[in-house]
Amino acid sequence: MKALLDFIPLIAFFIAARYYGILPAAGALLVATLIIYAIHFVRQKGKFDKQQWVVLLLTIVFCGGTLLLRDDIYLRWKSPIINGIFALTLLGSVVVNKPLMQLAMKDVFALSQSGWKKLTAAWALFFAVMAVLHYVTAFMMSDEAWINFKTYGWIPIMLVFIVAQFLVLKKHINPALTEKPPQ
């Protein structure tokens, strides 16, 4: 449910950008994000995880800057910066020997410390590539290409990455997930 709710701001952005332009799209993205995060806040009993705080605060800063200064350059920087922060955070967790993917996926996979570091590094690389792709589409391509990529172009790339990850890691699925309960 959470993942589906998180797509609503993207849909609002896409529709507003298509019919009204980038500045109204920034407003739609900001308002939709605030509404969805209010719902998350209530459903999560008044708490956000760190990723949610990063996305919320950067959305407010970049959409707010875009609207206040009437310049879409701020909104164009939002996705490259968010993806860059995720990449650097994940890479940093590998460097300090506390791979964050272990915290996120320890119930799904049974990996060695080396395996967790490799998985976390792979996700860091994924987010770094996404940061570059968002930058290229935002600053080197047409507005339409940028809007399309920002709204839904990244989704197939992420799905391919996730499927590939599960294919590579399927032999490391936590045995507790595949055991049948006693009858």
C-alpha cells in the first residue's frame, strides 16, 4: 500500500506537467507529497524512516524553491540529488562495515557479511546510475523527455535491477521464508 501511495505525487506531477507546465507540476508534486506523507505519518504512528525524511524535505526545498523563484532548475536537481544521497549513504555504510541493505533485507536473504557488502555496493551503484540518468534527462534533454523519465521512465530500470537481484540471490533466500508451517 505504501509503495502505491508513493506513486500518487508522480502521477500528479505528470498530469500537471502535461496540461499546465512545469511550475504547476511542481505545485502538484509538492501538494500531493505533503498529503501522502501526512497519510504515512498517521499510518506509521507519527514516525518517518530516514529515507522518507530525505524525500519529504528535499521535495519541500526543491519544489518550494521552484515555485518561489519561478525557475524549474531547482526541481530538475531534486531527483539527481536524492539518488546521489542514497548512493553515497549506501556506499558509506559499506566503507564503515555496516551495510544498510542488511538492515533492510535481513529477513529476506541469508548472506555473509561480504555478501551484504556486495549487495549494498550494488544498490549504491544503482542509485549512482539513476542520479546520472536523472541529471542527463533533466539538463541535456527536452522538457518532455525529462518529464517522462521523471514520472515513469525510471520504473522499468528499477524493475529489471530488482528482478536481476532476486535471480542472483535466489539461492540465498532466508530458509524461514520457504519452510512450510507444521500442520
